Amino acid sequence: MASAQCTTIAAIASPTGVGAISLIRISGPQAVGIADLASGGIASATMPRVARRCKIRDVTGTVIDDGLLTVFLYPNSFTGEDTVEFAGHGGILVTREVLSRFLECGAVHAAPGEFSQRAFLNGKLDLTQAEGIMDLISAQTRLAMRAAHSQLEGTLGKRTTAARDELLDILAHLEAWIDFPDEDIDPQTTAQLRFRILGILKTIDSLLATADQGRVLREGVRTVIFGEPNVGKSSLLNRLLGFDRAIVSDIPGTTRDTIEEVINLRGIPLRLVDTAGVRESDDAIETQGIQRTVRQIEGADLLLEIADASQPRPERAVYPSHHATHLLILNKYDLGEHPSWHGAEASRISCANGEGFESFSEKISAALHFTEADFGEHAIAINARHQTSLALARTNLIAALDLITEYHSDPEIAAIDLREALDALGEIPGKVDTEDLLGVIFSSFCIGK
């Protein structure tokens, strides 16, 4: 059988710990034979894709576990190889013993991500789909799950591949005209080439625009809670989390270090950071906490500045300049609002009784502009790797456009830029193959017939 690998790998495919069921997967050219050795020939006698009861036995014939075994034959499996899956009892020890038996019978332990890697190498997934698997596993919100499903279905790979195919055709035409002048190939006009390249740039720009969405979906909105001591920063964190994560005290300076937790607010992942209160202090440890607060503010996506509504409005503290979305929160509103806060643009809440939190949540959602409607129909959200490749492709395409303005003077240099853009686009789904270009040249223009 054809395979990207010659070894047969095995690993536990279910989470670590005690559960009702565990799953162990074997993949590779000897998968069925290895399962036969451990099951007394059950694997080879099982119809593909039909679960069959099976007992896994050790070398002496003693039963290790009794479960269901399913065989997936090449190429109709996740990895594109012969694959066997055994679903057994979910105990930690029994699961490890079954895996050990498969390893004794000839399998080698799979490296992290090796099943997905083999699926990619065997053409079952592109790189974006493989990344989508991990995004789906780690998704913390419905929007993140939706984006991961879109990537797993190949939406990003299809769009970048379509752009690459268009660029491949442009480059093939240009290089054919340069390299084979005697073949009577009609060069496209400068306007035609520029129009087609600008179309590719439009696709790239639309994908690059989702970079911030992708970062937010995967990492969360970095949300820093800050303010003066004893205004309710830790209380706000605890109220948003729904449990007591931070120590709440009337003593100023209780929070000495930053505390970080993730919540799902109306489908938006917020990475909440509770910080030390900012004030003048002679305490060395508290001063370090305040310095960390300043650094957190500098790197925030969303700043929640909290103040005590019942106390006079203080002179605004000097915080580092930032470009993050900034919301003012007046806590302890249940104690009454001091006249100095009259007319202040702020969310008025009480961490003590939960008053105002519904409208406060709505204000956060509106300020971030990150709802399902804002996110768009296709749920594409590129990651840092995609962003780097797209930015490189964009730079090279713009360089080629500058040269194509003077099309008849530097077509060779423009072709170099286009080829580099082609390689950068190919890196996203994992399709970088110089033979592709030759194939298009010779098939499209019948050169050398």
C-alpha cells in the first residue's frame, strides 16, 4: 500500500484519566497484523468500518481488556493508511496495558500530532485543516468552534489555493512568454496582468483582516482590570468568573501580583487580568506589583478602569499611553453615587449584589465589535503563521505590480517576485511544489510538442 511512512504507530487517542471508554489507535502498514497478534486474528477477519467485539490478550493469552475493534483500510481512514481503533474500558492502567501490548506486537509510540501529520503527508488534510483540528479541540467559545469547523472543512485552504492557482496561471503565462519567444505566445497586456494581480491582493487583504479575530478566538481578548486600591478590582474579577478566584479585602495593597483567568462573555473569550492597585507605595513587593500593572496595561486589548462610585472622583492617574479599548466602571453603585461622578460616561455596577452587570456585559460586547454579525459569514480567522505568509505574498505582489507598470522593461524581475509570492501562498495549505509551475507551462501552452 502507498504510505508516507513505513512504520506503524500507536497511541492513546482519548484524554488521560479515568472514564467510561478509552480509545487506542494504530496506524501504518502493519496496523492490521499488529492488531491480529494482540486479538488472536480478529482484526483481519473484521469487515472494514464495522465495530466488532474483541478481547486483547497478552503474550500468555490472558485477557487484558474486552471492547470493540474497528478496522479502516487504506486509503479510507483519517491518516490515509491502514488504521485500527480499539475502544475499551476507560481505566488508566488497563488502557496503558492495551497500548503496551500493541507496542510489544510491533507498533512504535506515536509522536505528538503524528496521526494528523500522516494525514497531511498522505493528502487527507492540508496544513490549515490540520491546524483546525487543534483549534477545534482548544475552542473556548461558540465563535471559536465555528471558526475551527470552517478551517477543518478547508475554507481557508480553498481560498488560498484558489488565489495561488490564479497566480500560478499568471506566472506561467509570463515565464512562458519570457522563456519561449519562438512559440508565438501572446503576452497579456499590462492592464490585464495588473487587474489579475490586484484581484489576488484583494483576497489576501480580506484574509489579513481576520488576523485580529483569529488571535482573539485562540487567545482571548486581553482584558486588564485596573484602578486605585480597594475599588473592587478583585471583586469584579470574581463576579465575572462566578467564583472567588482573588482575595477580596478592605486592606489596600492586598493584590500584589497579576491574576489571569479566561471567561466566555456573550461568545467572546476574555482573558481577564486582575492587577495591583496603582498608588504611591514604599512597599517593595507592592511596587513590583504596580510596575507589572503598568506593563499589563501597555499590552492590553481592553482596559476596564474601575473606580468607587461612592467616593469623590479622584484626579486621573497617569497611566501609560495605549490604543486599547477603554471602559470606565463605577463600582459600589449600591452605596450611592458621589456628585462628582455626575455625567461621567461609565458603567455603573455593584459587585456586592450584581446590579448593572447585564448592561455592563452588553457594553463590553458593543465596544469590542466582535459578535457573530461582525465576524462574518465564512468564519475564517487566520493564525500567526498564515499572517506571516500572507504578508510576505502581499509584499512580493506589490513589488511585482511596481515592475509590471514598466512591463516591457523588467518582466524577468517581476516573475521572481511573483514566484516568491506563489511560494508564500503555498506555505499556508502546505503546497509548495516547483513542479506545479512546469506542469502548467507545458500543459497550457503545449510547448515542445
